[in-house]
Amino acid sequence: MQTYAISPEVAKHKAADVYAFMISGKSSDTRMNINLWDWIPGVGVISILRYFEKSGREELYHYLVDWVVRNHGKSLVHRTINSTAPFTILPALYGFQQNDSYLKDVLLTAEWLMQEAPRTREGALEHTVTENAVFPEQVWADTVYMSVLFLAQAANMLNSKEYAEEALRQLEVHLRLLQDGETGVLYHGWNCGEGNHMSAARWTRANAWIALGFPCIMQSLSKLIEVPIELRELYVRLMTSLISFQNENGLWHTVMDRPDFYEETSGSAGIAVGIIRAIECGLLDEKHREAAHRTAFALISKIDKEGRVTGVSGGTPVKETVEDYNLIPFKDTLYGQGLALMLLAEYL
């Protein structure tokens, strides 16, 4: 019988390679520019933080501290859902060093989400971006990882039940609006104004943002508020449904119910990390770990000799048609590197 789990030694070397490529500047792709304050480097630094937590490598902590100092001025340019993502590392950094600037940034960003961030008529955070584009009344799965995760960690840091309750509300409304009643998996987006899922694509990376975000949020809120059993059940249905779409080789197609579409690495890695974190939280049974093992095993072949994670689709809004997702080209990206790094870190 095939054994899929990778060894700690393999994970150690591959994680080091992936991280080195992330910060090397070797790729000319703009999606590899870590010195920005937006969602792409945000996912990258969140993943580096997890790598630090699992490996104990002190230089990773110092890298993150220096990264904040180097890029903090850029955080003042935009207030959007996507540009909230990098703030997610500040509560953890504050736990190591009670820096007043971290505290100020967490408070200001949390209050912006609570009081000023646009909401749809359903009460969901409207997905906003730093680019010159607007998506009125649109709810995206991405928002859960880019902003709701931050709000949950801010709630934990500040012991704020108010923030915790709002994070839980956002988690509930996103699952309610995005989950497909037939298959149990998520659509990429929902248009509250039109009352539809737009292209109705069951996009794998959209599912990954909530597959991973939910258990991380639950861990952050555990001391402040109970996650209702009904919400847990929706998540468990999501995860068991996702596993049913996994290919035998451990990856998911970029639109999971379209086996004629290409397989996509970043969404697959994100779902696998979500499985592992959900098992830690008691949301999933131990028997589901094998699905994550298969993804980790497949991931090794997607990392080239330089540490580049291949098979990662470029970033995208909700597309007009399902077929459009299969036309998104592969790119070097910090979220691809980051989600792969996060999965490897779980095996250290």
C-alpha cells in the first residue's frame, strides 16, 4: 500500500528551499515582490510566521520584524479587504515584543473593519482591492482569509468579545452565501445585488481560503466565544465534500468539479493545511489526515530545484464563466510559495 506522508527531513529541506526562493528576488514576476502591503505578500508573511512557529528558526522572526519596519509606510496607502492581510501577523509579533506601533495598527485596522469597511446588503464585508477596480455587493471567499482571520486574531490579542462576535458573523454569512447546497463545496463569489453566484465556479483556491481560515479563526476565538454547532457542521460538510473531489494523486483541479481543467497547486496546498488544522481543532476525524498526506506528497514534485512552487494559477476576481478559470496562466506567486510553505511546515 502506498505511504504518502513525507518525512520531517524532506519537509525541512523543501521548506527551506521554498522560503529561500520567496525572499530571494530571483523571480521577475511582480507577484513575487514581497515588499508591498497587499494580499499577495500578506499571504506570504502569514505563511512565514507559521513556518517560524513550527520550525523555531529565529531568523524567520527577525525577517518578519524587519519586513514590517521596511514596508509599514505602504500600509497607509490603502484601506481595503486585501490590504488587511499583512496586518494578520502583528498580533503574534506583539506577543513576542509589546511594540506600541503593533498595538496601534491592530486597533486602527480592526476599527476600520468594524466601522468603515463597506458591507453588502446581506451584512457581509464587500470584497475590496488595492487595484483600480470595484466589486459592489460582491462577497468573495477570499475575504475570510484576507480580513476575517485578522479580526479574529485581533479579538484574541485585545480580549475583545465584540471583535470576536463580528468575526463569527462574517464566517457564518460567507459560508451561508457561498456554500453549494448540492455538492457542499463553495462557489468563488456571490452577488448580493443580483442574487446569484455569478459564474458559479466551484474554484479550488476560493475553497482553500475558507478551508484554512475557519480552523485558524476558531483557534483564535476559542477563549472568547463558542462557535455554534450548526456552523461547525457546515464546515465539516465543506471539508468532507472537498476531500471527495480530490484526485488520487493528492491535488485538486483548478475548478474542482471539472476534471478536464488543469490541477492547481496553491489551492490544493491550502485545503490540505486546512485539513490538518481542522483535525487539530477537533473539527475533523484523524482518518482525514491521509488526504493531506497525499497532497504533501504530490507537492514535492511541484517544487523545482530553485525552490519555486510550480502549477500556481494567477490571481483573479470572480470570472464571467467557469471556462475562464482554466485560461488563467501559471505564475510565480508569494501565495503559491506561502501555502506550500505552510503545508510543509506542518510536517516539521
